[in-house]
Amino acid sequence: MPNPIPIQQRNTAPLPGEAPAPTRPAGEDHLITWARAFIYVWAIAWFSLVSADPDLWGHVHFGKAIVEQGAVHDTNPYSYTAEGYRWINHEWLMEVIFYGIYAVADSTGLILAKLFLGIYIIHLLSGQHFARSRNVTVYLGLFVLAVPAMSAGFMTRPHLATFLFLTWMVVVLQKFFDGNHHAIRWMPLIFLGWVNSHGGVVAGLGIFGLITFIEVVRGWKSGTRAPRLLAGAFALSCVAALIHPHSYKLWMFFYESLGRERVITEWMPVPLWTADYIHYKILATLFVLSWFLPTKKRFWELAVLTVALVYGFKHQRHTVLAVILLLPYLSMQYGHVLARLDVRPHYVRLSNHFQWTTQGVLLTFMIFFLINRWQLFSGNNYKIWVEPSVYPTYAARFMQTNHLSGNTAVPFDWGEYWIWKFPQAKVSIDGRFRTAYPQSVIDLNAAFATGRPEGKRLLTDFPTEFVLTGRHEAAHQAMESQPGWVKIYQDPISKIFVKETEPPSPALEKHQKGKLTDPTSPVPYEFPG
């Protein structure tokens, strides 16, 4: 029941004979505030990658189509090799959000939204640390490692939603196990938003399910409410995870797809004996060392974190998820064990002048990082960076200048860029991968890109009109001697070939008559390029 005495009228003085409540020196709170501010700026420095992700063009374009049509596509309308094939869009909500931000604030808005989300995640995890331990030294040590370990995943992509929802889930679970059982009521809403935003919901539901199973097995017979509340919240979360435009078909797709191998860099293992992912490796080592600390440990945390770290080493894209899960646990374990190393007691004993000096040093570092990021943004007019050495911006301008368009065989990473540039044409493959393409088409495009003989069926069995090759593909050289195809364009990173037909196609006819124009002026570096 609410207290009938207004807060401002309560007597907070100690009762006779009662020791006064301990108070914290003001300098201690100031130090924590400065430490958190430093980590937030540190996050800005690491999360502010401005290079365009290969799928960003598609996400914005698909979001626009959903808004204009008022529905999510059921089939793939952007490919001539998989036309009419089912399209399971598990990222539709984030694509709508991306389009909304882009329509209002251009790619500058997308950068700012990504930074805000990253800082918010760090803010939530920082709050978890200081709710359990006020150890500033451990906080700075862990988060200085964690932010770079997370930064590789902070491209403008829908999987940012998984980082956010996973963090919310971690906060809710920690509050629940710390005694706030009402917090678990948020879990079904988290999964409702998650399932419509990104396929990482599979990992989230798996983690929640594992925790629930462990706690139910350990505590069901004890008669306590916690296992039953967890089981109920998990059941409702499973129901919420079915509320999606594709409903149960989404989960059928997950079941069929996630176990298959993906020859994509982010799905490759973390290399063990190199300095790559060094921050993640250090955090993983701290987890292993924590097993030997004389501290209390929750069995479900050890189980979940072990699984998460294994998957993080197995797939590079899962390292960020493992770090988010690790931080609350490591904060609790090392915050108390390393209490003697905490700088707070030493800081509060300093004179005001020395405290100001410490704050000035932190402020200097923060200003340096912010100026560095500001210069990076201003160098590209505060827009996402589209590098002509990475994307076929000159090739696209050549096609647009000469009013050429048609079914185009493209490299995997350039598919969604080409969809943006030529929305009325169709591509052979793009980053939607198994969500919109059958495995046979994926394999055929991979064979073509790597120069295997069976890949030529992409040119003979499908109505391919143009071929765009990248210098990173074996097809880049193989097409030079491919019978029935003529090169009409090349630049340092790409070539375009057109199919020989009789009578000649408009593109071939223009080439034969020397009427194709090759603009030489620089292309813009700003998204969309």
C-alpha cells in the first residue's frame, strides 16, 4: 500500500540510540558520473563507423515499399532467378524504421540513430554494473574492453535491434533474479517487438528457454513462485513470437535455415591465434578465470555464458551478443573481488584541486575523441560513406547515363545496391540470402562468382541480360573470354558485359555504334552514392 505520509514530510533522522545511516562522499558520485561519461564518449568513438553496409540500400528500399503498399511482401519481386519464390522478411519493422529515419533526416539520421542506440545500450549495461558494484576501476576496465568488442557489429543494419532487445532481456532477467519479480512481465512485449525486427529473436528465445528450463528443474519442487513465473513468462513470450506477418512460416524458415552453413564472413569462426577480436578474447578469458573466484555464482549464468561464448567463437557475428550477456556477470564477479583496487576511496581523499585535475584529464580525452569523430563526419558532410573502391558507383552511373537496364547477374554484396539503383530491373542474388532465394540459386551464383564450370548455367538457364563483375570474383576475368558476351564497360573495380543477341539489344546496338557515354566526373561519396 502507498505510504500516506508525503515524502517531503518523512522524518529521515535516526531514532534514539540508532547509528546514523552511512552516507557517500559527494566526490564518489562525481567520479562515477565522470567515469560513465567517459565510457559513453568512448562508445561514440567506436560505434561511429560511417561506411555503408552492403545491405543498407535494400533495407531502406524495402521499408519504403512496405510503407507505400501497406503490406509485407510474401514473394521475391526483385530477382529474375527467384521470381515468385517466397520471401520471409524477418526484419520488416526495422526496415520501416530505417526508411522513416532516412525520409526525415537522410543518412545523417541513420548515423545518429545508430549512435543513440549504442549509447543507450551502454547506459543500460552501466546501470546494471553500478546497481551491483560501485567499483569504478572494474567498470572502466570492463567497458573499455567491451565497447571495442561490440563495435564491429555496429553497422546500420537491422541486427541492431537484436542488440537492443537482448540488452532489455538481460536487464529484466537480472532484476527478476535480484528479487523484482514484476519485471518479468515485460518479457512477452520484448519478444513481440524482437520477432518483427530481426531474426536474432531465435537466440533470445533460446537463451530465455535455457534459463527457464534450468530454474524450473532446480526450483519447481521447492514451491517458490520464481520458477512458475519464469515458465509463465516464457510461454507467453513463445506466443508473442508467433505474432508476425508470416506467423508460423517464419519459425519453419528458421528451423530449415539456421542449421545450414553460411559462407559469409560474419558467420566464420573467430581466429584463435591472432590479435583479431582481442578484446573479446580478453573478456572470454576473464569469464574462465571467474570460475576460480570465491564468489557466489548462478548456475544458469554459467550455462548461458558458456554457450554464448562458444557461439561467439564459432560465428563472428555472435561476439556482440556474448559481450552483452557477459558484462553484468563480470561486473558482479570482479566488482567485489577487486574492491581494494577501486579508485573511489583514493579519489575522495584527494583535495578539490586534485579532483578537478582528474576531471580535467578525463574531459581532455573526451574532447579529443569527440573532435576526432566530428572531423570524420564533417569530411563526408555528415552522411554515410559510400566508397567507390568498394561499391560499383561508377558502373551504376554508366548504366544510368546510357539508360541501360535489365536482368543483371551481380556479386552477392552488390545486389541490394543494384536494386536501389535500378528498381525496375532484377538481380541474380542479393544479401537477403535464404530469406528470398532457394539454395539451388544461391549455390549457382556462388559457382559463377568462383569460376566453377557449373556457374555458367546462370548465363544459359536464366534470362540474364547483363553481367556485373567485381575484381574480387573469379568471374571478373572469366567473362572476358565467355562466348556470346561483350564487355561494354570497365573501371578499376568492376566490368559490365552484355549478351549478344540477334537482332542486337538496345545496349548492344549502342555499343556497336559507339554511342555509349562514359562520364568521367567524380561520383558523390554520400549515401546512396
